[in-house]
Amino acid sequence: MDLPIDELARCPTCSGTGQRLRSYGHDDQTWTCFACGRCDGQYWAPRVVEAGFYARDEQATYQRRRDGEGFLRPRHREFLRRARPGRLLDVGCGEGYFLATAEAKGYAVTGVDLDPGSIEIARGRGLTHVSATPLFDAGTGELAPELRPRAPFDWVTAFEVLEHQADPVAFLTLVRSLLAPDGALCGSVPNRDRLMVDRQRQLDAGDFPPHHFLWFSARSLEATLRQAGFSRISVGPVPEDDLLAYAAHLESTTLGRGGRRAGGSGAAAAPGRKAAAGALRSRVRGWLRTGKNVPFAPAALLIRKVRPDLQRALYFEARA
């Protein structure tokens, strides 16, 4: 049943009525993007999250997790720089490299992900407390049974998770209930105000539904966290600490290379030697790209030092 336009336009953060920005269609489905003048949120409607969507082999970006590549992204390194060992739950843990690294640093780790293939790889890394399950039961709102003996947590991490939520405030409120006293939720979201965002969206369908339903600015991210009951909140850019990797991103975006297309394909690799081979291939490709990325390094350095607000992602830390 089609919802009335005023219901579709209602902001999922503050319940304000948004103004229509644009529409987007894919696979006989059309979504409308609205902008809220009250909290600065931008959100798509309708928002229907399909758990099986992230387990489909054709989702090319998520395929990198299925291939078992082993590296930390800037958002993971930022958390490990800031945090101290404790009980850690990673929501959307993927193939588990971040959790394995955290465990080696003394954290007691737990992870959940909607993709069984990723969890299989995570278990192949020696992680025992990882599950292919939603965090909460959609009908009852109760915590997944596998997680109950592990809660509460000193840290809950949600990297690139919040933008996928149909109801971000409800999700964050439930996550807050998992935290120990003085525990913190940390994570990241794509930065709506990043450099060349429109160009990137032309090349890559991943920032549109059914991948992403929410486009966050620093202001709207803080408003969403506050609406969910968090009061001690910090929001800022994820530092682009790998200059050549950021230069590679600028190069590919400028020249129109790469990007995720809806309906891409690829075969999943099994854990073990295939996973190691995938990681090696990734490193070799990175070395070969280094030469052509060097001309973009000055721009990458300038953005990192002078306009960090234009970097690709926002990092947040929030306590009740």
C-alpha cells in the first residue's frame, strides 16, 4: 500500500516534514529524497531494509568482505587510537578483520552481521563470538539470544551501519541499552558534504537506496544521536591517514574509474588460501596504482590539513 506523501516526508530523526529533493529509481522501485529544515537530515522514502540484500553475491562492495581481504580502514584505526580495551560489540562486523585486530589488542570481542558468508570468514579467523543475526528481533525488539550472555558492552561500534537504517532513532535507542555505565557507541557514516559527492554518486550507486537510506551531515548526525538519548557526543571527520589511498580515491573519482553498480557480480572466495590470495592481489594492485596516484597526493594532503570537513566519512562517539 502506498503511503501518503506527508507520511513519506516525515523526518525519521525529528518528525519534521521534509522538502522533496530528488527521486531515484532501480529495479521497478522508486524512492524520494527529502530534506528536513529542522535537523538538517536528508532521508529517502520508503525505507524498507531487506536482510538478505547484503548476502547477495551481486553486491560488489560488500563482496570485498566476502573475499576475505585483511586490512583496517581509517575508521577502524581511529577507534583503536581513541579507545581502550574492554568488552566490544561490532555491529556489521563483516569478515572480522577489525575484530581480530581488536582481540589481539586485548578487547573481549563480539560481532554480528547479516551476511552468513562474512561470518563464515570471521570464524575462519578464529573469532568465536560472531553471529549471522540481526542485532534485535524486529517484532519484539529483544536482543538476539546469542548476545545476551555477552552484554553489557563497554564499546559498541557501528561502522557504516547507521545510513542503512529505516528508523535510526529506534536503532540507536536499542543500541544505547546495550552499553555498560559510561560505555560508548562509536562509528562512522559517509559524509554528505564530502568533496565531489555528486560526481561520486554518478559513478557509484552505493549511496542510493536500497543501499543507503540516510545522508548525514555533521549536524544531522549529532541531532540523531541526541534524539536517541545520547548527551555526550563528538562528531568529526574520519582522518584520511593513508594519503596515497585517499589520493587513489580522488584519482578514480576525478577520472571516472571504479564504483559500484547496482546488480554487479562476483564469486565469493572461501577462507584460507583463497582469502590470502585475495589480500595479496589487492596489495599488488595498490602498488601498481601508486605511480598514477602520486599527482593527486598534494590535493589529498591539502584537504586533510585545510578542509578536513570535506573528507569522506564522519566519525562519532556518543555516551548517555
